[in-house]
Amino acid sequence: MKKLSLLLFSLFLVVPQALAATVTTEAPTYLAKHQTKELFPVVVTSTSDGDIRAEYGINLVLEPDPEFWVLWDERTPSVTGTAINNGHVNLNVKMEYSADKKRIHIPVMENWAAGDYLIINGLALRAYSRSISARPIGMDLTGDLIPDIYDINFFDIDEDTVSDKTPPYQVQNASYTLNANGSITLSWVHPPDFDIDSVAIDRNIRKNGNDNLVNIFNGFQLTYTDSSAELADATSVTYYIMARDSGGNLGIPVEFTISLGNGTPEEVIPPDNTDEEAVPETEADQLGRLLNYYKVRYSIKCMPGGVARPANDANCLWSRIDLVYAQEKLGRTDVDISLTDWDISLMAKRLEFTEARYQTNCTDASEPASYCAALAKAINRVHYFVDRQ
């Protein structure tokens, strides 16, 4: 009855706007708690000349109420339709997500004519730990970010709960300050996710040509000052600032590399023939350079404080994959570690979703995501183990 009432209410909201543009999801979308799920295709249609205007564009809006725990999942959907063919929307239209992930702005180049439409495939929502009954997506056409039109269909977050596999967004407004006493202060703002548990900072100090990666912070505050004495004679330091949610998922790190200019400069050996082009780094060279990093990361992700993480921990599994792969390719056994048959079966199950993510955000996207190269490398390494079974 509650769903029916809300549906009738959304229909009532649409009726007075019969001569205005419409937004319609092809079918209702049902999510479980903690699930990230694609909507059915969303169709935006102009019903009269000039109802969608260049000065305002299109804004797809979720309820701004802080108790309304759902966000847009930032991704690059595919967009087709006559509004593109007629030059009213850019051929390579790019969705612009607001900082709070409650709004998506679609730029408009020219006012639409009656009958213009866009079909948006691949929009998705992130659900959290609260159920939400039958709510529609709103569409603002006047630039005030208040919906003028509502979708006839709805999305619904029910009481079912799935394992949380969605990492939080990146921390926002991250910056650093070099202090007069040699310390470094990092600051940031929490991302809009509703299940943020903490922020983790990993630090890599480069000294005498060697790297030392360690975790230096786990907490909820918004600043951290690194006064480590090791900074005094380091050549450079890199910080990785990552949001962590209550499910243990880590967001993509915000990375700062700071040149300190200290310590003994690394020896530079000039090439025998300066006219020759530089020889590209081979995979073996790269793995040799990164092996120490993989070993330290394995220690941090899989054995924090000397206590082993659960076998199905995603961050630990990826750390094991990289370390085992590097050691096998280099013929090394620095760390006594291997992948079990259960690990490989788990990798095979997750591979489908990882490849689908790569297809959507890297292969099909008009502007590939920044992480595509790293994701391709990860997929190739998983195939290395799975395909030989």
C-alpha cells in the first residue's frame, strides 16, 4: 500500500507538467542494502520547444535529505538519442556529478525542440544500510536544483542485505602543507558515503634509492601531521590517503608525491650513446622495481599487526595476487606465499564483474576512467592464474 501511495503521488506530480519535458526509467529498480546496481535505461524527452534549455541543462536529482541514504554511483554511461543527432547535446556528452553525489548535470548546447530525446544506459545507484520505499528520480530544468519533473517509475531499497563490495569515494579537497620544522600536515574532507569508518594513510619514503611503504594513520579526523624523523634525510615521500568504509573496502587513494631534496643524490649513470632512444622498461624490470612495494603492501593488507586478515578479504587477495605474480615471474621466493585453489575460484567468480566494469568504464566510455591501465593489468594477472587451471 505504501509503494502504491508513493507511486500515485509521483504520477500526480507528473500530470501538471504534461506540457513539460519528461524523465522515465523503463522499469522500476529494486536494490538490497549495500548494493550498487544499474538502473534500467533512463529516457529524457522534450514535449515542447524550449522546455530543455542550454542555460540550465538537465539535472537528475536524488533527495537531498541527509537521512536519505542513497547516492549516484559515479561512472560513464552511454548516451544516444536525437538530441545528440540534432546538435543540442554534445556528441561526447559527459555526466558531471556533484560533490555530494546527489545530482548529475548534463550540459545542453542548444535549446531542445519538441520530440528530442536522450537514452541514458548505465546510470547506477549506491544503496547503504537503510531501506527506502518507492522513490522516483527527479529532474530539474530551471537550474535551482529542485526537481520540476519526477520519474513515473521508482527505485526501492528493501530489507535484504548483500555483502558490501562497493568502495567509498575518494576523500575530497585533499592537500598538504610543508611546515617550517620539517613536518608535513595532510588535510582532507570525508567523501559523501554514508558508511565511512575511517581514513587510512600509507606513506612511502624514498631514501638512498630504496622505498619503504608503511601504514602511518587510521582514524576519523580530517588532518594528520607527519613529523617522522625519517623525513629529514629522505629524497621524496609519497602519501596515499584512502577512505575506508564499515565493510572494510578502501577507496581509490588520493596521492601526493613531495620532493624533499634531502639525502644523498642517487647515482646517475649516463648511457653509452646519448643519441640512442631510451630502452622501454620490461615487465621483469618493473616487477623487480615494485617487488619491495608488493611485499610491504602484503604485510599491511594481509597481516596488520601480525594478525591475518580473513581469507576472503578483497584488499588482501589483490595484494597476494600481485606478490605471488611478481615472485613467480622473477623466480623469487622472498615471501612464503601462494594462492590456494579456493583463492583462484574466488578470483574466477569476481573476474566477470571486473571485466564488465572495464568494458563499461574503459572500452565503451567516450573518456576512459583514470584507473583503466591499472585495471587492465589486474585483469591480465587474474587470467594468468585462472586460465592455467
